[in-house]
Amino acid sequence: MTITDVVSRLREHDDFIIITHIRPDGDTVGSGAALCNALQKAGKRAYLYDNPQFPDCYPWLSDPFVAPQGYEPKFAVAVDLAEEKMFPKGFSGPVDLCIDHHPSNSHYAIETYLEPDKASCGEIVMKVVKELCGKLEKDLADQLYVAVATDTGCFVYGNTTGDTLRAAAELCDAGASNTVLNKILFRTSSKARLLLESMIFSSLRYYHGGKTVFAIVTNDMLTKAGATEKDCNDIASLPGRVEGAATSAVIKEVDANHCKISLRTNGMVNANAVCKKFGGGGHAMASGCSMDKSCEEAAAMLADAIAEVIE
């Protein structure tokens, strides 16, 4: 399937619902909002599926496009959504078309357009939007900039390529408010978030001679900080800031016997391969998984799995 095929498929239909993944991030929300916006500009009816976790991630992006009550779509498109277990609460499929950049994509959709070499889904949706609309207008550029910038950590993660930077430059040329958006996305934190960060940094765990760094985030820490899920955006990048860290992880408690893991690496360890051992996946340098274990048990198991790779 090519970009031309994707655009042709979109032009064949009129009533769309765009699906974003659970625990939405800037890439899925920005890509979804941009695709909705572009389809509406092309004269289509298009809305975002009302992901109940939108309030935790840039609601100012999603709010204008959430499907009204009673809307009956005829064509479902998933963006940045690698597998069915990442469907938002209440959605069970089917998906007609998936646009994604995850190498771990399970090809659950009827048709899939995949570019695993892209740093963000936003870079792919950008090409679709340009074909649909003929040009990038400022509102589209802003939405896509959020997608590209957040999935690259403001262009500092190892997934950033020349193509990524060229895409960002094109979005800026089209009017994206990069300075304003960068301040909102990367330089603004709630008091609760800052308190949570201080707890995380004061309780880091070191393995493998300091090359592996873990942070455990418990529900008690969230309560003491007064933090909510909204304050946890991108905490996965925090332990990787430690000098000498080649692999880092945030192990976040769901309950006493269940946790979610976000794994980041500099390329020395394949994060996707490690997380697949525990039923997860993602990218080579950024992946995730869940474990029906306590945080302490999960940390021990994850450290052992990483040790098998680096020793």
C-alpha cells in the first residue's frame, strides 16, 4: 500500500471515525486531529473517537474534533495504534485502515500503511494531509508539529532523522507556532509534576554498572505529589537523563500486582525485543509492556532480561 493508495481510500468514503490509542500521547492526538481536520477541509464528515483519556493529553487538540453523540461512522482509521490491545476504552473495532510507524504493528486492520523508519506517525499523516488538501495551512501545521515534536522529545531522541527535521522545518514554514508549542509541550509543568519528578530522581535504581537506570512510580507517590495521569506525560524520559545511562525504564504501578513499563535505550539494547518477552513491544529505542507483578518483581525481571542482552 502506498500513500497514494491511502489517499484514494480516504477519498472513496465520507463518514470517518479516527481512533487513537490508550494512554494517548502527542503523536496519536496530533496525528488524529490533523487527519480529522484535513478530511473535514476535503468536505468529509470526520471525527475522533471519544477516547476517555483525552483529558490527560492536550485536550485543546482533541476537543474540537470529538464525535458528537449519535454519530454513525462508516470507515474507521487508526493512527499511531500498533495493536488491538491499544484500542481506547469502549472501542472494539473493526478498523478499516491503520496508519502507523511501529515496527511491532500486528496488522489488525483490514489495510495497513506502515513506515517503521519514521520517528512519528505525524510525519506519515503529514504526507496524507498534503495530498488531501493540496497545502499545509497553519492549523494543520500546528497539529502535526505537536505529533512530530513530542515523539522525538523536541528532536533530541535517537529516532530523530534528517527527514524528521525537514518535516519540522516544512511545518514551521507553513506557520506552525513552534516557539509557543515548545513552551507548552516541553517547558511548562504543574507544581504536582515538579514534585513528582523530585521523588523520581531521589529514588532512582542503578544496575549493570550504572548503565541501566530504573524509576518506580507508585500510586502513593502520585497521591503525595497531588499528581494525576496528566502529570505523568513523558515521565519515561526522566531516568535516561542520568550521565552514563544507556538503558532506562519507568515502572509505573497500576495496583499491587500490576504495573506498566516504559523502556528507553540509546541503541545498545533493543527495547522492542526486551518488551516482547513480556508481551509488549514498540520501537528499537522506545517500547513498553505490562506485567501482572508488583513493581519490585517487575524491576528484577526487567533487569535480568536486559542483562541477558548486554552480557
